[in-house]
Amino acid sequence: MLNIRSFNLGPLQTNAYLLTGTDPAKGIIIDPGMNPAPLVRAIQDIEIEAILLTHAHFDHIGGVDEIRKLKNCPVYLHALESDWLTSAKLNGSLMWPNVSPPMTTDPAEFDLDEGQTLELIGNTFRVFHTPGHSPGSVSFLCGNDLFAGDVLFRLSVGRTDLPGGKERDLLDSIQNKLFKLDDDVTVHPGHGPKTRIGFERANNPYVS
């Protein structure tokens, strides 16, 4: 059982996800973005077991420091971006001073990698390494719910013009990993509305 609440956070309208299982008093957060006050209010009475990051761009990590300290919970991030949390240059917050102040926080407590499984809130989350938008981008699959970060969107894909982005890697991640999933898997992206794998496989104009 997985209960999903989404929060549209910050100037780039990043989707943060609060997930709970059979016990509504325990949860995890995926990508706590900037200006996280609505999310912080929602977790006031919830024990947060972990913060999972699909990648470490500034708009996805803006709430990490506040929530980690508030809830004393560990952060999970792919090893290829292990130093991005501590570097405002690497996480991109130096590039857009009109959008974000320079942003840094402590390193993640745990690394993520391809094929890993995480047992959290009574559910199993399978980790896919899905680079292209960024070197350490990952997607999390729990049952028929996929949390894809900025890899795959409804009728669109993640941008590859940021440092470390590679279009070839992005298309490979989508075609050879995400599009191998069942048609009815729901995609919960880092921005914009949710979609389904089957719909994107048939209709996404960026992936042939």
C-alpha cells in the first residue's frame, strides 16, 4: 500500500512527494524542493524514515537541509552526485542567482545505485540509474508507481544542456529502462502532471 501526496514547490514548480504506507505516521520524501513550508507543515506529526533524491539539482534539494535537521532522517543520493549537495556550483544554484541563493548542505548519508532495493515504510523501492539529465539521476519504482525525477515528463523529457547532461544517455535511460516497464506504470515526474509508461511509449515526441 502506498499513499502519495505531491507538493508543487519553489519558483521552478518542482514536484516533491510525501509517501506513506499502511502506517500513516511514517513516511518518506522524494525531492524536497525550494520553499518547502507546505511540505514541512504536512510532516509535522509524521516520522520521516528517509529523503530520497532523484538527483541533486538545486530546485530538488532546497528543502533537504531544513527537513533533515527537523526530522533527523538520512538522505539517499547516487554516488556520481555525492559532492553536489556541498557545492553550489555543482548543484546549479550559483547559475541562477535570480532564482536561488547559493545552496549547500551536508553530504548524503547513503549512496544509491542501479538495481538496489530499499525497504522503507513497509514498501520496496527499486532503484534505476537513469542518467542523461544529470550523471547521477535515478528513478524509483514502487509497485506500479515510478518516481522519475527530471528524466521523463508527460509528452516531454528532461533537458540535457546543463553540466553533466547527455542526450544520448537520457534517451538510453528512457528507452532501455523506463520503457521496459509495464504500460500501466504511473510516472510521477519532477515537474508537471503525472502520466503513464504506455502513453509515453506511444505518444512522446522526443523518444522514437
